[in-house]
Amino acid sequence: MKKLKVMVVVAVLFITGCASQRPWYNALICSVAGGAAGAAIGGGAAGGREAGYGAAAGAVVGGILCAALTPGATPVDSDGDGVTDDKDQCPGTPHGVKVNQLGCPEREPIILKGVNFTFDSAELTQKSFAILDSTAKVLTKHPDLKITIAGHTDSVGTADYNKQLSQRRAESVRNYLISRGVRSANLTAVGFGEEQPIASNNEVEGRAKNRRVELQPQE
């Protein structure tokens, strides 16, 4: 037994060096190396049976040590914007563009496509819920991120009425996100009415684009 203890200690030292000097070794490789080392030590000490004990001990020790000493995989940042792929909501950002915590260009609003309301009201349509549920999941993963929820309308109706309507719609989205776990302190609802169109209000398609809700990451 003394010889077995000695060879286990030696195997530990051998595998420690293996895992620490070559971090790309995985547990399988270190186990094989440990088994070989243990077998050699055991064989030199007392022959075949001890070599078998040494191989088993070396394999176990090698696997445990390698798992403990080998660093975990580094998260990938494919577009090099400083936000890893598992958190990046805007993959493929051009090089040099400054991004926010979601990996999206700063100050660039995110239009919640598919989030709509019943006619002339702030009541969310049924199809909006799934989109907002996904949005809430992303925001809850970034508890320090503060967002302005911006409501916009087309130019049909008076400017004052449209501004009030857009405010109610932005608040409706805010309340829904809060109900799904997003911190209320991180969400600010602002209605801009018809002030910031992104398309012509002279066409049906353009007016549909202007009726929108945006998420604007705050600085």
C-alpha cells in the first residue's frame, strides 16, 4: 500500500503539470496521461498488478485535476464589439461602431415590430404579447440597462391627441414589461405623437410604419 500511495502522489504531480501547462487538455486527455503515468510508476515499483492499480489511480486523479485546473471556454464575440454572442442582440455590428450593453449601436432605437394596438386605443393586440415576452426576457438579463419606451403615431388626427395617444401606448408597453419581471425603475415611457415620422404620412404603408413603439437605450 505504501508503494501505491507513493505512486498516486507522483501521478498527482505529473497531471498537475499537464493541466496547468497545457490548459487546452481536457479531462479525457489528462486521464489517459494519468493512466499511463500511473501504470509506469506502478510497473516500476512492483510489476503488473501494481501497474494496473497505478493506471486506475492515475486516470481518476488525472480527470479530477484536469477538470479543476483547466479554464472554462471563453465566450465568443464574433463581431468584436465587446459584447459576447450570448448577450449580443445586434450581431454583425460594423467594426469601430460604439455599442450599448445589448451589443446594438448606441442611440439607435430598436423598433418593436409586431407590437400593435387596437384602433384608436392603448390596448395591446394579442399578437403583441409574444414579442413583449421575448423582450422582457432580454431586459431582465440586463438589470442595469435603462430604457426609454417611445410611442409614435401617424399624422391622422390632431397633434395634441396623437401625443396623448402615443403616451398611453408607451405606458401600456411599460406596464406589460413590468408585469413580466422588468424593473420599473429601468423603464421610462414617453409619447412623441406624430413628431418623429420615419416614413411618409401621405401613404397607407408609410403611416403604418410611423405607428410604432421603440426601445431607446439610455446613456
